[in-house]
Amino acid sequence: CRSYDECSANTHTCTETCTDTVGSFVCTCSTPLYTLDADKRSCVYDGCSEGGRNSICKETCTNTSFGFQCACTDGFELAP
């Protein structure tokens, strides 16, 4: 028996890069500032990563489906 290559056969479910492994495949993201989502197939923008556009967030950064959101700890508020 030999391993089926889902990547070469284009039967994988990766949104970007597919790497064949024995008996399966692994998805990765090749676009800068994108990371693998929880589904392990989709690449999503990671504006909270170091070097991301929003490195202006001083305290808490949360990725959203449309970018990112900065937040402050209790007792503080976002500067205009």
C-alpha cells in the first residue's frame, strides 16, 4: 500500500498551502500575517501578531472576522 496524496490530487480542504503526510495532509498559511484558523484549514488575518497593522494596541488585541479590535483593562479606556 502507498499513501494517497490529497495535495497533488487536489482533494484537500486547505485554503492555502497543503503538505502531504503519510495517510493525511497538513494545511499552512503562506500569506504574511495570516494564521491557521481553529478549523485547521482556513487562513485568517492575524492583525494581533507582532508586526501586524494593529501593533498600536497597547493592552488587549482580539482578532475579528473583519480585522482586529483593541481593548483596555478595567479602569482604562481607549484613547481617541
